[in-house]
Amino acid sequence: MRTYVVSVLILLFPLMGAYAGEADVIAVEGMKLGDSTYKFDVTVSHNDEGWNHYVNKWDVVDSDGTVFGTRTLYHPHVDEQPFTRSLSGVKIPKGISRVTVRAHDSVHEYGGKVVTIVLPR
């Protein structure tokens, strides 16, 4: 019986860091600051578990995946969920009318919910 329990624990150990799930973007507000320059306020939800599994960035991208801006997050937000952070000075080329914000966590990388917005003109 003891061998069985140890075997199950060994098999499950790699999955233990996956409990927090993927990082989800739940709200985005875009503001035009100047000619082709924007500020984004982004709210992300994720069950950060500490330094081994937390949201470590979010990106502003177009439909082709071109990254216009990245907000790096340097620490877990275990006791602050969901949380909102801003990124200013994001240059978006003329002709782009909408962008998507995606979040990245240290275990799953990308894959959670994204939000697409129409840029204010």
C-alpha cells in the first residue's frame, strides 16, 4: 500500500503547479494619448500561488500576433486578485483599429481568456 501511495504522489507531483490555471484578461480600457500612442489599463485574474506560478506579463497584440507593448509583472499577486496594471506609450500603427490583450503566466505561458477592444480614435 505504501508503494502505491508514493507512486501516485510521484505521478501527480508535476501537476501540482498547474492548479492555479491559466491567466485570464477580464477587462481592458484603452485611451488615446497622442498620435498613434495609447495607454492601456488591464485587469487580470489568476490564482497566483507564489513565485513558482504567477502572472508575469501581459501583451497588447494585433490579429497577426504582432506585439505592440508588454507590461512585465515582477512579482506574484497572491492576495490581490483580480488586479489592474497600466502601460503607457504603446505605439499602434495607423490602420490598426482593434487590439487584443493576452496574459502570460510562468507555468502555462499563454492560453487563458483574452480581450479584444476597438481602439479609441
